[in-house]
Amino acid sequence: MNIMEVDTVDIDLDENAVIIIDQTKLPNEVVLKKLRSPKEIWEAIYKLEVRGAPAIGVAAAFGIYVIAKDLEEQYKEDEEGFFLAFHKQKEYLDSARPTAVNLSWALNRMEKVLEKEKGKTRQKQVMALQKEAIAIRDEDIRVCRSIGEYGVTLLKDGDGVLTHCNAGKLATIRYGTATSPIYVAKEKGWNIRVYCDETRPLLQGARLTAFELFESGIDTTLLCDNMSSALMKQNKVNAIFVGCDRVAANGDTANKIGTSVVAAVAKQYGIPLYIAAPTSTIDMNCKSGDDIVIEERDGKEVTDMWYEKPMAPKGVKVFNPAFDVTDHELIAGIVTEYGIARAPYTKSLKEIFQKKKQQI
Ligand code: MRU
């Protein structure tokens, strides 16, 4: 199965299940997994079987719909009970991971739709949820495409692009965010060389980004995270494109751990670093990066995972934050589906949201 021909997250309406490409199995096996119970959906997000901010949002939207559909019959005559049960399950899914704002963004959007349907039958309410979840999925495809169209204006044929983590197709439904300009460039017949940081500790760059780009016939080179400075010094990189998990109103950006190191080195070499950011990942309620909660994960991801034997002394303390915040001063532009925001971001991001409001 070619992963580029399958949506990263989908819904099976007949079986009432969320379908995901299980990303913990990549690149060695392409496995489609069906998620039915709240626990299965929560664990798939927590364990990174489905990951990347936009894909998490779509999985949560489909997930809460699947749960609501299962509750429909039980609460046929009890609207209050249904709304309470829905809210409880929504909070449960929301607790799976804290940093990517798309998770709460999608779940809140689903709850708002339900509230609008107050007084209607459970069947009508559940249908409205289904429609909204599908709309969230379809929007993601359009949004990523638009990011690609704007992003490609920052590139030219023959450029070298560095990326960190996976903000590709596997982190969204189709084009990815940071990779979308690269896919659009390929459609134009351009040759873009892409360098993928392997991205310790969970290797999203090696297992996922290198895999999907290579499968798509893009000139792909893998490097360890500590090699990017040498690469930049050799003038191999014209631009850096990364994704994001939450962008604050001042442009500070939380993304996969290590992004801020890349950004600092890029500044040293005068290479522009762009954040590919759907507006669903921009949190205008967060004033700055200081307000962003950073997920801490199990130290075993650093000491044991991927190795046949532990590769650190048993019991040693491990520092394992999943994300870091790149200061807005290190960011050359934030590429959204409504255009490219430039510093000062407090002003330009507001303008992006005004544009969004006008177009809805
Ligand atoms: O822990 P992950 O794999 O979910 O982290 C993913 C990232 O940091 C991505 O860069 C981000 O979510 C953007 S995906 C378009």
C-alpha cells in the first residue's frame, strides 16, 4: 500500500470507527488501524499512532463523533444526559496530549455544533457532528494546499530545504504543512533537495518525513539532529520549513523539540526559517511562548526505545520534553492558508484572522 494514496485519518461510517495509518509501525509496515472505543482513540493519540497537530485534530473530531454515535441510542430520550456524557468524553480525549492546540480546537468546535442543535433529536444531533467532523477533515486538505501555494513563493528551483520532525502528509490528511510547498514545487517540475533531521527521540524525521518524501520521488537526504549546523555551513540549505503545535499571538512557536536549536543556528548562517501554520494551530489566547504547556514524555523514549539493550545507565535522570518554543525573533515568516505573516507578528497574525473572518 502506498501511504501517499491513503488519507492519514479517515472514518468508516458503516463500522463506526476512526481509521488511521498506525505511524508507530512506519516505515517498515503500513498498517491501517480501526479505533472504536474512547480508550482506543485516546491511546492512539497518546502513543503517537496518530500524531502531528492537524492529524490529531481530525482524529479527535472523528473520534468524538464515533463516541457520540455509540451513545445515541442509550440517550435517545435524555438530552441532558447525552450532553453531559459528550462533554465528559470530549474532556477525556482532550487530555491525551497538551501542546498541540488542534486537539482542543477540534473538540471545542464539535461541542459548539452540538450546542447549536439543542432541542433536536439525538439522531439529528449526531448527524450534525458527523457533518462537522467531515468538514474539519476536508478543510485540512484545502488549508494545507493553500499553505503550499503561498510557501512555494519563498522557494526557487534547485533550492535545498531543511525540515525538522514530520510536518508532512502523515501529520495532516494529504499535503502536510511544511512539506506542502515541496510537493507543490514538485508539481511545477522543480527539483528541491530536502534534508530531514532524524528528530530524536521518536525519529519522526527518519521514520516518517524521509519515508514519505522518498516515496514521492523527492530528492531526500537524512541527517542526525546534530549535523544540521555543518550542513548549513556548507551552504546546502536555502530555507528551513517546519511545522508547529501552537503559535502564540506574538509569533513564538512551539514545535518538536530541537526546532529552536535549528532556528538559532539558522540565524547564525543567515538562513530564513519559516513556520508552516494552519490558523487552527495559531492560539491568539496565548500571549507568548511562556503560556504554552510543554508535554514531558517517558524517559524510556531516550534510554531504551529503538535499542536492543538500554543505552544509558539504569535509573539515570532523563530530560525529555516533546516540544520547545522558538522565539518569534528567529522566525522569518509564518505561512498560513491566508498568506504569509511577517514580523511584527502581534499585528500580522491579527490581520490573518481578519482575512479569515472576511472569507468565511
Ligand atoms: O510529537 P509529534 O510527532 O506529534 O510532533 C509533531 C510536530 O512537532 C509537528 O512539527 C507539528 O505537529 C506540526 S504537524 C503539521
